[in-house]
Amino acid sequence: MKVAVVGATGLVGSEILTVLAERNFPVTELIPVASERSKGKEIEFKGKKFKTVTPDEAIAMQPDVALFSAGGSVSTEYAPLFASAGITVVDNSSAWRMDPSKKLIVPEVNGDVLTSQDKIIANPNCSTIQMVVVLKPLHEKYKIKRVVVSTYQSVTGTGVKAVQQLKDERAGVEGEKAYPYQIDLNVIPHIDVFQENGYTKEEMKMIQETNKIMQDDAIKVTATTVRIPVMGGHSESVNIEFENDFDVQELRQALAAQEGVIVVDDPSNLAYPMPKDAHGKDEVFVGRIRRDESQANTVNLWIVADNLRKGAATNAVQVAELLNKKGLI
Ligand code: 2RA
């Protein structure tokens, strides 16, 4: 399979290359794509060196699938051009996520809705992906009424500049700033731009994307998204109210049986998920599972995943794997 990776030199793009190699995706030809500015830059894949090409050159090379991770404006401009050339696009930006004509896919949750008509497929926001993988079996079993989530998000979600800001601040070096404030030794309750309703765009993504992926607008969601000085992954404190009552042990078993989820929940041995352990892993980790004693039919839990992996690269590659398995590419 001819695979183009658009944005191959970025943080998510390089992770996509790692995941394609690790999962042995059947790549017969790799086409790394970068902007005109980085054209000709060398990247390595499975021990071989490849030179990046521009998006227009990539279209002319007719890949079977293109995994985009180059930001919203590149996706808005180029995804339709790739699609009209017959190339299926899996897009990691927010450009197409809420477009009613595009599918927003997490394979373990709603992979079954993909058809041969889908030429631009959206990859959800990282903080949404790790949450819906956990919500899915619980919604099936107990019917979710409302979700209250607070996030603790890694600087890798912002990109290379933010990782550098944290490293510079730790080293006491003056450098470029990705955030309006110091991030080291700090917590910033602000991710993406503020909206008129007082929420940030990241918070609205978690709300709207959850309803779209779960195919249920009746699920009420409210979110507070926060940046913390961590690199390994995003963490989320999630409070879920169900229509029906549950047994905590049964609920834990339902999560353990869910594809892509690993339960780490043994307080007596101080076992709970942490970003330093999730780093570099493809699964979503869940722990601190306990009944919310302040309200009926409600559970509290803690979800952690590597946001560059399941939150971005791994999910995109899994979508490509699913397309391949269904014979859609
Ligand atoms: C973040 N959700 O962590 C973003 C990345 N897509 O900032």
C-alpha cells in the first residue's frame, strides 16, 4: 500500500511513522509530505531514508491513503484535493470533525459506520478519543446520562514549541513561548481559544465530538481542560452518571473487556494510571474506579493515555488498518 504522511516532520507526523512501522502496516511505498519550506528534508522509516515532497507532488504520486497531521489550514486546502484524486484521507486536524458529511472515527467505538463513500475521515481530538473508548462499554451497559470531565493535558498536545518552552524553563534558558504563561511549576486552565460562552474550544470539542462519536446527543457533557507541565500523556478525571445502577466490580470487568482499554486499579498496591507509564503505549489506561457517594448511579474514574499515540497517531493508523481490512482502500 502506498501511504502518504502529510506533516511528516511534526510531532504527530513522526509518531505516525513510528506507529506504522511498529504495527507493520503494509507500506509498500512511503511518501512523506511536508510544506514547501521543509521540502527535501530527510526522514527515516524502517531504517531507510526518504526525502519529503510537497502536497501537490504527493497527489501526483497517487497514494492509496494519506494520513494528515499538518494543521487545519493544510487539511482544509489539501484534503479535498487528495480525495478528488481518489486518495482516502485520515485527517488529524479539527477541520472536518464536526462537518455532518464527514465521519469522526475511533475504531473501537464507531468503526462500523465507515463505508466506501468516506473519502475524508476525521480523527477526533486527543482528549476526546481516550474518554470515548472508556465511555463506550459503560454506555452500552448502564446508559450514560451525564459526564463531567476535567483534564490534565501534556504539553506535547500543543506541539514542538511547547515542549521546548517547558525544557527551556526547566533549564533556566530564555526562549520562545507557546503559552501566555510559564508552564513549568504551573497549571494553565486554558487550552485553545476562548469561545463566547466562556468555554475554550478544547472544552467544546470534548462536548460535541463525544456526542458525535457515541451517536447519542442525549449524553450531556461538560468539560474543563487544563494544561500541566507533563510530557507523557493526557490524564482525565471523569464523573459519569448513568440511567441505571451498577455494581463497581461488574463495571470494572466491562472496562477490562473493552478492546484498547487496560484497567490499572489496585489502590492497596498504589496502582493507578499515570502519564509516565502510558507514554509510548497505544492503550487507554483507567483506574481510581469508585462509586460517587454523593449521587445515585454515578461513578468516578481516572483515564490516562499517550495523547500522541491513541490520541492521534495510533488512532489514525488504526483507522487506516480498518479501511484496509474492510477493503475500502
Ligand atoms: C491539545 N487537544 O492537547 C490538543 C491537541 N490536539 O492541546
